[in-house]
Amino acid sequence: MDNNAHILVVDDDRDIRQLVGDYLRQNGFRVSLAAEGREMKLALESAHIDLIVLDLMLPGEDGLSLCRNLRATPTLARMPVLMLTARGETIDRIVGLEMGADDYLPKPFEPRELLARIRNILRRARGLADPALPAGAAPRYTFRGWTLDTGLMRLTSPDEVVVSLSGAEYRLLKIFVEHPQRVLSRDQLMDFTKGRDADPFDRSIDLQISRLRQKLGDDARSPDLIKTVRNEGYVLAAPVEVAA
């Protein structure tokens, strides 16, 4: 898997950039390096990138703004992003996830942990559509007038408007429609979407559910589509119909 993946590392610290790049190359990845947003955009224009390791604190346009712009660009909206956060404050990680990062890793970090996070994100990104299914056979899920087409990886509203989802949001919604009207714990959702256990202080799933509710027009104060089950987890409350 790794030999085919091209990682873009964006960090203004030259030493970290080179060390991460060398480590990933040693583990079978192709790697491009960028020191700031302009170089990142040039790299995205000149090569196919499978995942971006994006530092939060960058000169000029910071990582949060860059991530937000990726999510607003149709051709890059599902680009997997692992955000590096140098600060110890939880708020930086929360904002990064709110901007659409798939996961985060605080500095300083162990290279092996970075490698594990990258592999988990790539495995899930590449599993969005089932390659064993012939073209046109990927299931379409409908609920409350919404349609999630897993062949096209597209969410359509009851008014037939295509709603842009990040890769993490798409994976999360896919888990819910595959398990409708069933309570899923934060640990289960974390394992399904990130391939690791939930830390008691890790709010990434809660934040991604909040973002998903916004996309679905689900009232944040009193959601009736993706409901919170106190001390248990979350449930997609609507029945789901499946068509090939």
C-alpha cells in the first residue's frame, strides 16, 4: 500500500520537514516537502497527493486557513489531512478538526505514531468505495430524503443539492447509514473512522459529528437525525433504505 502513496509534508521547520520526509521515504512512501502555503499549493498542482501532513503554525497563511480552503475546493475536499499542532492547548486541536482535518498529532511526536496515523487514514480513505463491486453496483443509502451514493461518494439533499463532505465526514456518515437506528459508542466510531481507541479527552468524533449535523441541517441544540444517547454514544435515528 505505502509504495503507491504520495505524502506532502508542510512544515516551516526545515529540520522537522526533512526528518519526517526521510522517515516516511524509509517506510515506502513517496514524499514532497513544502515550507508554507504557496509551496503546498504548487505541489498540489504539480503532482497527485494522497495525504497532507500539515503543520498548524505556518508563516503567512496558517494551517487552519489552508485546511479550510482545501475543504472548500471541490477537487480537494476529500484530501486526507493530518494536522500537526505545536501548542499544548486543546483549543488548537479542536479548531483544526472543525476546519476539516481528519486527525491531529501534537508535537513533539514519535515518528512511529505519525506513521501509524498516516497508514490508518490512508487505509480508510482508500476503503471509501469497495473496489470489488462492479461499476454502478455500490449501494445508495436513502434516509429522510437524503441520499448517500457510495459509488460516487456523494451526498445529495432532499432538494437534490450535492453537499460537500470531507473524507472524515463521509466515512462517519457511511458508518451511520450502514448501522441505522443502532447506538454506536465513541470508541466504535473512533475505531471505524480512525483505527484507534478514543482517548477520554479526545473530542475529534464529537466535533466531526457536530460538523456532519450542520451539513445535514440537524439542529445542534435538539438534533433529531443523529441523536446523542447519554453515556452511550450516537445513533442515526432515521430508517435507511438501500439500493444497488
